[in-house]
Amino acid sequence: MTSPTKIGCALACALFVSACGPDRVAGGTVETENLSILVLRADSVAPFAMRVGSSPVVATLRLDSTNFDFDRAGASGQNLVAETLDGTPIPFAIRRWEAKDRWARIQVRIEGEMLRMGSRFRLRSTGDTLGKPDSSAVWAGIPEASRERWISVLVDDFEQGVLRTRLPIAAPWYVKQADSATISTPTLVSAQGGRSGTALRFEYDAPSTLPGYVLIGTTLASHPVNFGSLDSIVFWAKGNGVLSVSLDHQAPEGGVTKTWMHNTLDSNYTRWCVRPEDFDPAGPGGGNLGWGSVHDSVTTLSIFASGSGTVTLDDIRFFGMQADDFR
């Protein structure tokens, strides 16, 4: 069964990167009567490991009300420009712009010479439409291997020999079942099926006649995570039954709300690519409030299964997110 969620889209559709480290905002914000300026050192927004030779890097800048004046940048960031301090334009792209929430992600291309010299650059907004975002210019000449490494956060590749995620704050995978459903303890097995290394596998029985479900899930961070910049959740899966991918918000008092989507598993490995628009609209039952109500405060990732048989999962990644989002 062919589905939009099963198209291998991560590299084809995601022209963005998560390449800024803990010192992602340096310099300061200077405001005058008609503009707002954020000045940054090039080597403060690119991790040390990426400062190699003269190769360019792409860094993602995190803007919010503490470091930038959104009012002057326009409703969609149309008044934004990235440039060196002498006014030379720098290629940039607006990944997300939420003016109402004072929250944005901006990608900028930083040439190797700027990194070596510790040059400064700035984001500037004026009352005029000066900015010309251009993703193609941001990514020109950068190899796809580098793009994949920069634009995604690995949740788990199941190669560590233990059932703990690869996120900055590693957490165990847990299982749950409802009603009369059953699920085996997940195990790490040889991936096979044309894939190398190991994968996660479990057996389950949760026929729709019960009704019931099983799930495997994990906590993503010590705090709710804003998934506003998510491009897609990408992973490999095979098995029997219906698989559901869910981003959940677990409230401190114990309630759970979610946004989720469902599709049928194939007996052979299929690359799943779940974008925000693939999640179901809000509806009754299951706590599904839809993407718009949950995406800015996600606490857990859950993968449900209904039917009967086995499920094998491998290489789960969040494209469009940064490791810093989960620290």
C-alpha cells in the first residue's frame, strides 16, 4: 500500500539544518528607532566539529523575545536580512516564523573564512521588505551526507546494545498495553531484510475485536519540547497490523493528550516519513487534540500497534529539530 507517509522524503524535502551548539547566541541586540539588530560571532553558532578547513556550514539560529524584536521584522519575517557588518548579504532561509509566539528558526550559511577569523554577522530587521530568503543558496555545494548529519536528531539506531535512546538525555524504551492486549519484551535483533546492524523487534496481540492496543514509547527530554520546526519523523519499519505514530503531552497531573497518525505495516522494510500535515485532525477518543494543540509541548514519543504479529523498527530520526531542543 503506497502512502504519502511512506515516501523517502527526508533529504528530498528537508532543506534545513540543525548546526548550532550551546553558544548559539553571542553578541547582543541593539535597537534604535527604526530597526532591530542581532549581532553574532560566526564561530559561536557552529559547533567546533564543523569548523573544518574552508568548508561552509549552515547554522540554525533560535530567535525569541529575549534576543530579537519580532514586531519590526514583519508577520512572516519578510523584513529580515542577514549580512556581514559591512552590509554584504549572507544567504539565509526562514525555517519557522511564529510572530505571535515570538519564536523563529533562521538558517544562515557561514563560509569557512568567517569561521576561521571569528567574524561577526548580523540579523537586521527594518520597516522595508529587504530580506530575500533562499534555501538553494544556503545549501549550494554542501554534500548530502553533511546535510543528513546536520538536519536531523537521532532518536535511536538500536546499535548500542541497550534499549535506551540516543537523545542528549538518554531515556529507556518502555512498553504498555491496554485491555486484553499482550506485548513481548522488545529485543535487539539482526536487522536483516537488506539493512545492516541491529533493530528493535517485539511480538504482540491486540486485535481490534478486543479492543486494545500496545505501544512502545520513550521520554524525549526533561521538559516539554517545542516541535514547531519539525519537518518529519523518519524511520524504517516492517511487520503486521496497523502502526500509529504519536507525539504526546503528559501533564504533571497525569493526563495525556496527543497528535497521531496511522498506517498499515508492510512485511518488508518501508521507510516512513511522517510530516506535521500527516497527523490526524483533532477527534474524539484517544486524547487526540491534533498537531496545532500539542506540537509546542511534546514530552514523549509513542509508537502504537494494533492487530497481531511482529513489529520491527530501525533508525528513528527527527528531521528539522536540534539536539539543543532536547537538552
